Amino acid sequence: MVLPCTISLDPAQVFAMPARYAAPHRCIAQLQESQIVKKFVRFLHSIAGVLCMASGIAVASDILVAQVAPLSGPLAPTGNGMRVGALAYFEAVNAAGGVRGSKIRLVSRDDGYKAEETVRLARAVLAESNPVAFFGIVGTGNIEALVKENVLKEAGIPAIGLRSGATALVRPENNLLFFTRASYAEEIDRIVTHLSTTGQKRIAAFHQDDAFGADGLAAIDASAKRHVVEVLSRASYPKNTTQVENAVKTLAASNVQAIVMVANTAASAEFVKQYRAAGGTAQLFALSPTEAGQVAEKIGKQTAHGFAVSQVVPDPRDRGVPVVRSFLDDFAKHGPGGVEPTATMLEGYIAARTLVEGLRQAGAEATRSRLVSAPQGMRNFDIGGMSIGFGGQTRAGSRYVDIAILGADGRLLR
């Protein structure tokens, strides 16, 4: 009888380097570039292969998935959060035997939230590691750069669980992109609908000065028009910075009831702090790329009290939701100790579950082309209180959107 045999060795494992959940250490990166280490690992692989063949055991190779995302800089919590959540599920799957005997291995590279680095590192990891899929790429402009430079198309490789919801990206023609979240337009419409219903008809927009911000601003204008809401003022800040001073001056002087924020966590936190210090009284609403709990940690619970954020996943503390219960159980077993689970981690976990389901549906040999085709058949993949589906007129695989507000204790209230 032929039994599955999975042997996975990489330089980080050989030298027992720590912190598998943190951004990869520079020393690991240097070791992986070392020709001596590469030759040593190839030698170990060859021995393992000989031993398996000699014993009549079939070798099941690892399924390699690549992430290129910000693991340092202002958006490091986003890239690392997606990574941590994904690893919690991948390691739970591996502990149960993997996918048809093959273990899933996630390789992450730090692009610093710079689009040119995303392209460079994606091409490098394709050449070096031959992944079956990309996972957890962060940023509208970063993903747009991969599409524009034909990185995904040339390799015929899917990108699953992407951290964006831009209208230009969720269009059906982008058949290599799989988003496991609602679109930004759906988030914004949920916020503007709420504002209109509660009589807040004078609003402003605070946005990042890039493709992400432009997409959000267009969605704000479109939704405001539908709901007869006036956008009286607009202000932006440079990407990958927290330089919000000019935006604060502009919006603090505007006579608006609410401000819709298309920004990341670090910039959102700085804006809320400076806007409140300047005497701004409008209600503040941010999109899901802002992690509300981190805002409270950065600027204090009192200053953050009342800050509202749209949510594209359930409450990561609510064990009453089946997928959250599974997430918390797997996180307790396989996640880093002393770290509180976040919505971003839950999003990474949900994206990882979607990818694994695609691998299972792809059949005995999970090639790139099969992994592109398999998720297309997902229409209502129930992951436990949340449904994922692709096809139709959008690449956004979820419709889930909620609004939560930071309470006095720094926790989100839904």
C-alpha cells in the first residue's frame, strides 16, 4: 500500500528561526538568499525523496501560497493581520492532514505598501517559489499595478483574499482576482444610507490621495446623489503617511454633520485625534481598512469614543457566529500567544478558508488553472454565518456589511 508522505523543509525551519507569525526577519531573508543554505536544503530534500521512494511511500509536495503585502510601515498591522489569520487556518488544516496529504505553506514578502515593490516582489516569488496562488495582497493601487503590469495574467495565477474593494477591481473581467469581502461601494452606500435615514444630509469626505481614495470618493459622490445628501467638502492626505494637518484644517472649518473617511488605520487615528483637538464635532465614519480597535489604542478611548467603522466580517469576539467560533478555536491552538484577535485576522482566516475550499474543489492536482476555475463554481459557500460566492457581475465574493461604533471602553458596539 502506498501512503502519503509529506516532507517540508525550508531554510527558516532548518535553522529554527522564531516568529513565524511576525514579518519575516531580515536574517531569514538573508539565509534564504544564501547559496550555501539553498544547496543544503536541496540536499536534505534529495535524501528525503530517496528514503520515501526506498520505502515505497509516495511523496506529497507542499502547496505553496505567496503573500506580498505591507509587513512594515503604517499598514503593517493589515498585512500581518491577514497573515496571522490565514496561518491559523492553514495550520489547522495541516494538523488534520493537509489537503489530500499535502501541507499548505505560506510565503510572505514585505512590499511596504509600495506598488512598485508589490510588482517586483511578486515577480521574484513567482520565479523563486512557483506558488499555486497569491493571497492577502493589500491595497487598491498595489493590486491595480499587478493587473496593469500583467503579472498575474502572464503567470496564469489567481490572487485570492485580496484586501481591497475598489470598483475597478471587482469588475467581472478581472477573472484572476477573488475578493472575499464586500466592495467599498457597498460599504459607502451602507454608511450614506444610514446618514440619510438619520437626517445627516451635509457631509464631507476625507480620503487617501491615490487609487484607493479616488475610488472611495467616486462612490461617496454616487451614493450621496442617490440619497439626496450633499458632499460639501473634500480633503486628502498623501499615501503611506499620517500627514493629515491640511485635511484637518479644511474639514474642521466646514459646516458638516458627518465625515466619511477613506483611509488606513494610522491616518484615520491621526485625523480623529487632530480633528477633535481642533474642535471638530462632526460624526466620523471610516471604511473597513481602518481597524477601530487600533485607533482606540493609538489615540485613547475617550478621544476615539463614538468613532464609527463599517465592517465586512462579523464581530471577531462573537462565538454565536459559527465561523467566528471556529476562528477563535483555531487561533487559540495555532495563533501567536498574547495577541487579541482582530477583524483583520478574521478576514484573513475567512479568505484562507475560501482558498482551501478552492484547493479541495480543484481535484487531485491543484494547478493554477484549476484553482482559477474552482472558485468560479462557488455561489453560496457557507463558511458559518457568512456566505462567499463568485460569478455574476462582481468579483466581490461577499455582501456582508455592518456598521459598528467604538464605545467608552474602546470596544466596537454593533
